[in-house]
Amino acid sequence: MNPVRLLGRLVLVVSRGAGALALVLARTLLHLPRLRRHELLRALVHFGFDSLPLSLGVAVLTGATVVLQAGVYAERFGARQYAGWAGGYAVLWEFGPLLLGLLLAARVGARNAAELALLQVGGTLEGLRGISLDPFRLLVAPRVVAATLSVAALAGLTFMVAVVVEATVAFFLLRLPIRVLIDSFADLLTWRDALGGLCKSTAFGLAIAVVSTTIGLRARGGATGVGRAAAASVVAGAFAIFALDFALTGPLTRWLT
Amino acid sequence: MQLSTQALTVVRGRTPALDGVSLKLERGDHLQIHGPAGGGKTTLLKALAGLIRPSTGTVRWDALDPWALTSADRRAHQRHLGFVFQSDALFDSLTVEHNVRLPLERRGVPDDEARARAREALERVGLTAAALKRPESLSGGMRKRVGLARAVVTAPEVLLADDPFAGLDPDTEREMAALLLEVASARTLLVALPDPSPALPMPHRRLADGRLE
Amino acid sequence: MTPVHVAGRHWLLLTRTVRALRHQRPPLKLVLAQLDELGTRSIWLVTAGMAFFGAVLTTIAWMQARKYIGNVAFAGPAYFQLLVRELGPVVAALLTASRAGAGASAELAAMSVQEQLEALELSAIDPLSELVAPRLIAATLAVPLLCVVGTVAAALAAAGTVFALGGDGSSFIDPRYLTGGDLLSALAKSLVCGVAIPLAACGRALEARGGAAAVGEAVTAGVVDACLLVLVLDFLVTLVFLGLGL
């Protein structure tokens, strides 16, 4: 293909995608003051509460893996007193938000995209519009809000569990007294570090919600279409998380340290 | 081939989809099974075809237990069974002719012969002209007929049709019914339908809540 | 569902697929098509994601180093080793699980609810050897390669970031601390992830029944399973290598 045409098409695809994302975000903000409470609650349970076991699993795995690595390095370089700091820092700033974000892009993002795709393919959204009800206010906006809130809340919980797991694993596997870990953790980390991780997670949650909603609403064509929408939302969500991570880390660290 | 089930029960999740169904079809029998959606019609047909494993009870092809065979042997014997799926189950990535030829391709039928038999099957359902099209470009009635052609291309002794009139208008339904009877002729024919169809003159039995009445 | 349950299901699918492979070998064309899928589609997500990831890690290290250690170049060789041994394989595998896992489960689940798997069986084609086995073979071969590509991307991005921040980036691609055990550990991790990702993605999809709703559920569950398996296996391999003292 001719490179100019390729570039043109790329620009078109990118701007169309950005426009669709902005539209979903703007319409959600517009409806924010008068969300349907019932639908919001249902979505919160569906996205947030139902993902609790998964988030706890991620917290345990992340904490255990990170402390294992941090411990190995602390031993090797004779810096045991830094193991808690390194482990805590890694979980708060990078691995907690990133790994949880990836898993929730699958769990919350794919689910949201699939459900909206189902409503779209099945004609429910058209039907609501037909009886002059705004499907966006009724069904879409509460999901975006609920998905964002769910990810943020789950992130806070994950951080706490991961730190506890770190201390436990360090004690049993590395024979590192819990005191040493908690001390170095408390001395070298502040609430600012937790805030940094929470900011990132909330941004990831918003990205997951907006991306999956946009993709779900554009689905066409039966079972295959629903599957494609769910898969596409996972991929776009994962990419958005890594790109946002890159964009946010610099400003956040400068602002908070 | 004689098809039979004895106290066949299939459990999906917690509720039984089939609950102690005993049925015997002699060679050349024609039978309609009708009943509400979710009553177990599809499960019964698929269990008879060796696609769903019974939870308890047995399925027999003549004296043969399909689940005592290795999966390769079972697939070899399934040549004697033609199945028309409710959702057509055609592959949109293949041409109509290739869809029909697929059951012969892996059964060691020489390529020339397979193509000739696929053409013949398409001719019987009146779709010679559509052979090189993709299934997605066909109408619902035409897709059903492609499904029927695929079901009979292996010259099976038994034809199982799961809701073959789903989504068809009355005229197309009559055409499809006539075609089904013509293709089945001396074969065993079992048709599952939501309601008994007047276009299919054959005995019918009702299946509801997994029980055969 | 308990972890034992999940492990058992995947083990069962693996043994059944291997047994199916012995009876009916999948056409080479299908394996190549799956390799192409992983190579041409997943590689972009893996490369871009890993480059971002490498840059983020060094940004964080840079900020902290200024506070406590002083010179960030000091941490370079240790960072490179950590990247090769631990972070490269696991994050690249997670990205592959998102891309390839979601794609596979969406495709197979749609086939499953449209009764196409049963149509294959009646055509004497074993869905396990025709659909699962090619993905299994392709992923086992390609995931280690994707991990290598991802690790290189992350290392180069890290070095570039340090240069951009005004430090000596070359220490971030310094293999001084790298041992054979590190490379072996990385290889082991990416291999087991390569086996696990397609199994997790296909397992849920093959069981999808019902309408389009079941397809959405299967994709969600398949990708979540794949990502969790990657994390668990990675942890287990790390433990084994720690126990072996490698």
C-alpha cells in the first residue's frame, strides 16, 4: 500500500478511536450527577465485589514474588535492611497497580465489553432509544463509574494484603524477622508512596472502563462479534495500562517525592 | 443401524437435561420429538450421535457402546450418522462445497471422489449454483440446506435433524420438510421440533423437562 | 473453584491434547498459521508494553536513587539481571496471555456456541488436535522468543531512559551479574507459560454453551485463568530455582 494512504488511514483510525473514547468519557461526566443508583449498585457488586477473590489472589502472588526477588538481592548485596523498602516500593509504585490492572482489564474490562456488546447486538440499546429513554444514562454511565471505583478500591485492598504477605513470606522463606521488614518499610516509605500507587490504579481503572465501554458499544454481529469485543477490550486495556503507566510515572514521582 | 437408549440421563450443572429416557429406533423408522425449549431435545439428539456423554444409562449403536470405543473409533463410526445442527454450524472460512466435503476429507476418501460426492449432495438440495460461495452470503433457508447436504454426504444410515425449520418462513419450511423426507427416504430419521409439524407426516412424541412422554 | 480443581482441569486438557496429537497430527499449515498469529500480532503488544515497562522501572529507580543511593548507574547491572531472570519472562508472558489468550478464547468460544466443534467431530476431526494442539505447539515455541524480544525491548528502553535523564545508560545493559542459572530460569519460566497460556484460554472456551453471553464469559474467564497461571507458575519456578541454588 502507498505509504501516504497508510499514514492517512492510521491518522483516521487513531482520531476516530480517540473521538469515541472522549465521547464516552464526556457523556459519563455529563450524567454523573443523576446516575441510576440501582444500576450503579448492581455494577459495583458485579465488577468490584465479585472480583475480590481474584484481587486477593493477585495480591498474594505479587507480594510473594516481589519479596522473594527483593530478598535474594538483599542477601546478595548484604542489604537486608533494605528488603522491606524495596519490596514495598515495588508493590506500591509498579507491580501492584500494573499486575492488578492487567488482571482487571481481563476480568472487569472484558466482562463490561461483553455485556454491552450483548445489549448492542441483541438490540436492547436500540429498543430503549426507541421508547425515548437514554440508554447511556440508564445502562452505560453507571458501568463506567462502577468499573473505575471498583478498580481503585480493589487496588487499595491489594496493596495492604500484598504488604502483609510480603512480611509473612520474608519471615518463612528468607528467615527475615518481620520487625526488620516492617521497620525498613515504615522508615523509608510514606503515605505519599501509597498515594502514588492509588493514583495510578484509579487512572488504570478509568482507562479500563472507558476503553471497554467504547469497544462494547461498537460491537456488531452475534456470538463472534461479542467474542471479538471482549478480546479487543483486553488487548486495548492492557496497552492503555502500560502506556498510561509510562505517561504517569514521571509526573507522579516528581509531584510526590 | 438400530439406535437405542436405556434410562439415559444427562446432567448439566445441577439439573438433569435428560432424565431416564429410553427410546428405540429401528432401521428406517421416522420419528418427531417435540417439546418446549430447554426440554432436552438437543441433548437427546447429541447423545444419540455420540457427541454428549451420558451421565448414567446407555446409548447403543446396534449393540455397540460408543463410549466404550476410543475417540478415533467413535469418530469412524459416526460416519453412519448425519446431523443437521440447529445453528447450521457451517464454517464461514470455507466455501459451501468445502463445508459439504469436510466429513469425507479426513476419512480417507480420495479427493476426486469426495468432490464428486459433495457436488452430488449439493445437487440433491438444489444448491449447485452456490457451491463456490461462502456460507455467510446465503439466506437462512439455503444455509439449512447446506447443513443437510453435509449431513448426508457420508451416506449415513441415520439422519438426525435438530430444529431444521428454525427461523424459516412457512413456504421455506414446507420446502425444507419435503427435502428432508426425500433425502431421508429409507434412512432412519429423527427430527426435533418445538411443535409437531404438519409438513412431516410421521409419529411424534413429546419431550419435556428431560422426560419422554 | 479451588486451585487444585483448576490445576487438575488444565492437566487433564494437556494430557488429552497430547493423546489426541498421537492419533491425529494437526496439519503443519495450522501450526504455522498460529505461529504467524503470535508473531505478527502479539509481538507488537509485547514489544510496546515491555518498552514502556522498562522505561517506567528506570524512572522509578532514578527517583529513588537520587534520594538514597546516589548514583543510579550502580544499580544498572543488578537491574539487567532482574529483568532477564524475572521481569522479562513474566511481564512478556502476561502481555501474550492478554493478546493471544483473548484471541484464542474468543474464537473457540464462538465456534463452541455455534456447534462448530461438534460439526468437526462428526467430520472425524478431533477439535483437540485441530484447534488446541496447533495453539499449544505454536505458543510453546513462540512465547520464549516473545520473552526474548520483550526483554531486549525493556532493556533498551531502560538504557535510553537513563541516557535521557542524563546518566550512564550503558550500565543498564551490562550483563556482569548474569549467570547461566538466570538464563535457565528465564527459559523455564517462558516455556511453562507458553504451555499454560493456550491451555487456559482454550479450556474455558471449549466448555462454552448457550448464546453470545457464554462467549463473553468464556473470554473473561479464559484470560483471567491464563494471567493467574502465568503468575503462579512464575512463582513456582522461582521457588524451584531458589531451592536448587541456581
